[in-house]
Amino acid sequence: MYKAFFNLARAPFDLTPDPTCFVPTKRHNEALAALYYGVRQHKGFVVLTGEVGTGKTFLLRCLLGLLKESKDVAYAYLFNGRLSPTEFLQYILSDFGLPAAGKSKYELLLDLGQFLVSRGARRMTTVLIVDEAHHLSPDILEEVRLLSNLETTDDKLLQIVLVGQPELDEKLDSVQLRQLKQRIAVRTQLAPLSADETSEYIEQRLQIAGAAEDSGQLFSEEAIAAVYRYSQGLPRLINTICENALITAYAERASGITPEIIDSVAKEFRLDVARAPQAQQADSYNEQDFQRAMHVILDLYAARRKPLLGDVELGQPPIVETSHHEPYI
């Protein structure tokens, strides 16, 4: 609707988690590197937490694309943790392509164990990815812990990635789950963007959508500052505000996005009332974190003898194919 009006090839702020629109900010690069490192180095347990709207599912889509590049990786993706222990195992086996219907819990565990041992003997990587893991019950988390016991003397047979909101951290820090917590090898958090990163994010999304660099700034600096103020650096809210700002500007035949348009959109979505709880943590990110993430990526690059993100240069948006496992936003 507004694309032709603003000379854009595509919608720049679509809420669908499309990896071709990946903007590699420092914090997202670090989180993606941690996830990939934990899986490919067979660390066993990897945990990623972040507030609602920080881009966890989007990052998972990028991770799945990277894993799909490797022929030795098989993964099961679970996005609904509200299952019984038996249903949980049935879902995992089905996603790995194994028959699961009508089997007892003992049979399910036996089949899964044989599957993992067979792949481990061939030096292949098998991954269980659980999104929205903060919804997992203590019983399911205990099943996850027991699955981590499937290992050889020198390697983990199943790599487990738990991704969820901060409530997942609270569960894992509880006394009854202390055995599970001790098994976590890689633990990282995805924080909101800073003000500068928000500006960079908006500009890069516009460029990915086809905005000409010499066409002038579609969003004024004041408008971007307003976007950050209302979104508090949460990418999902940034997308929502900017998308609706473009629609409003198109309806008004405005040539650019003004702070007044952002204020109007924020009022419609009641963002002038609600505030993200972790907004004040955005600026706590430092250069040391970034350097650590880059060292991890460079180590992976050397190990694979090709760029981590495919054939693109480091720091550019990775072009990732979608798989049959479609994460939900």
C-alpha cells in the first residue's frame, strides 16, 4: 500500500521473522554466536532468555538456517511446552522422523536413545530446540534433564537449546531444578537495543527494503528518538510503531515520518501508558561483550574454513532459507 509511495521494494518492518531482514546488532551477534557455538561444539545445554519482543524467535530462525547448512545436523523444534511428559517425548520423536504413536514412555525413551547413539557414532549433531521454554512444567524440565544424561564418555549425544522469557531464568534458579542448572554450559541473554542501535536498526531495515541512500532520511532524527522512547529498544515494538507510522504518513500524504506521527501511533497502541520492564538495561551492554562475541565467531570461522553466516561478509544480514520447522512469533 505505502511501498510505491515511499519507493520501497518491500515492507521494511514486517512482524514476520524473516532472516533476510536480519540486522546484526552487537547483542544479537553475541547471542547468535553463543547459540551456534554451544550446538556445534556439543556443549549440551544452551539457554537464551530475553524480555518479550527482544527478537528471540527471530534469532532462532537465523540459527535454524545456519544449522540447515550443515548436512550432519538434525533438529527437533518444539514451540508448545504445555504437554505431558509422554506427549513431550512423542513430539520430539515425531519431529526427528521416528514413529511415536501408541508407544509407552519406556519405548519412546528406548527409541530416542538408539537414535542418538546411532547418530553419535557417526559424529553427527542432534539438537532439541525448545522455544517458549518458560512455559515448561517442572515435570517436563526434569525430563529434559534426564535426556541430558544420554552421552558418551567424551561427548553429549543431544544438544538442548532452551529459549524463553526471564521467567525461565527464575525457574532454572529454583532449588528443585539445581541439577538442571548445573548442566547449563552456555547461558546468554538478549537485551533491548540501545538508542543508537535503534537508529541503526531502523535505517538498515529501510535499506534492506530498498530505500535509496540518497533519498533523504524517511524517519527524522526526532521521530527515531520518539520510536526509541516508546519502544524502549524492543525490536517487535520498533517494527509495530514504524510500520504503522508509514501507513499513517501514506494516508496523510506526508513525505516523511515526524515525531507527531510517532506520538499518534503510540497513543493508538497505548504505548504512552505501558513501559517495557527491562528498558533501563539497554545501555549496560559494553564493548567487551562485543569483542567476546566476535572472538567466538572468528573461532568458528577458522574451524569451518568458511564464513559463519554463509557466503556473506561477517556482520551483514545472512540470507537464510526457511525450513519445514516454522517458528511462531
